[in-house]
Amino acid sequence: MTLASGTVAGANACASSVALIRAAELVASPWKNGGGVTREVAAHRADAGLDAFVWRVSVADVAQAGPFSRFAGIDRTLVLLSGAGMLLDEAHSDNAVKTHALTRPLDIARFAGEARIDARLVDGPTRDFNLMVRRGAARGELEVWRQTQQVQKVQQSTQPQSERMLSADVALLYCASGALTVTLGDARANARADAQRHHLQTGDTLRIDAPNALSCTMEGEGALLAIRLRYTPE
């Protein structure tokens, strides 16, 4: 993990710390059933196992069809990153089956970790982004932020960047595609804006701890997965 900056300050926001996690730093671990490999991006706690984490974010390469591992008490969100995709068959107690179709990049499926899920590959291996949050301990939200050159051209005369606000206990910005520059804080009001600019390639992640109404702008052509995590009071 690369420390990008210790603090971020702007006219309307602050963040306690920022870290840049490069895709090349992620370590691949094989699944027990041999059906693929996973790369952990970040988790809380960092040293927690699969039965003790509060939240976990990872990227998985799925090589073959088969059942998903079940995680009781976990809410799961999957996003298709690349490949022809998967069909996730969720079996219910009344023998009904709900199919989550992930057939286009950035398609999203949400389901309970204890659900019985069987995955069918549409046409060969796929890569997906996986958010897991322990129910009752935290809440997680995931949005897709897109940026295209066409949008930039339309906005040039008024607002050349796509600006959004981040508030969470932890925020993660994962570059799902393309090459993007993310600026934290009010770039127009901040004389040291260059110090707050972070250049992301596909697979890189920007982790921001404790953003509070933090202004976030993105430039370039591609897509970000924006994850907001909030801890549940005990």
C-alpha cells in the first residue's frame, strides 16, 4: 500500500488519511476448490480471517462454473469487471430460483452471503469485484461513477470535471476501467491542488479514511466503483 498523503484539506472537507493501493501490489490466492483466484484489496480488520472481518473488498478471477462459498451474516455485492459474464442462480427454500445476470461490464448483483448460489459462466473466465460487509457491524454502499470524453466536452464551458461528495467512515474508489485522475478537496479553491491529485490505472484503489463531505472530482475516460462504508454503533 502506498501512502498518497497524510491529510486532505479543502474549503468544505477533510479526510484523516489517504492511501493508494496499486493493482500490482495485490497478492493472488487460489480458491480451495480450484475454481479461480482472489486478490484482497482491503479489509477491516486487516488481519482478520474470512470468519471475522467487518468488511472485505477483493477482486476474483472465476475460471469455472460451480457453487459460491457461503458466508452467514454477510451482505454481498458483485460487479462484473471483464469477461462475457456469469449467471448466478440463487436457490430459495421453496425451490424457486432467482437468477442474477452479470453479462455486461459493471453489471451489479446483490445477495445475502448465506444464499445458495451456483455460478454459470457465459463464455469463459470472468473477473469480478466483490464487496462483503458483516450485517449488524457495518453498512456498505456501492455506486458506479462513469466518466467519458463526450461528457467532458459537454461540461467544458461550465464544469470540466465530474464533482461528487464523499462522507463515510471509510471510502474506497476502485478504478474499474480506463485511466482516471481523482482530485480530493476543492481544486478551484485550493492553491495546492496538485498535491491532492491521484492518478489511477485500471485495478488501482484509493482508500480514504473518515471523509466528511469531501469534494471529489474525476478526470479522464473510464469508470470508478465508489464504496462508502459506515460502522454500526454497538
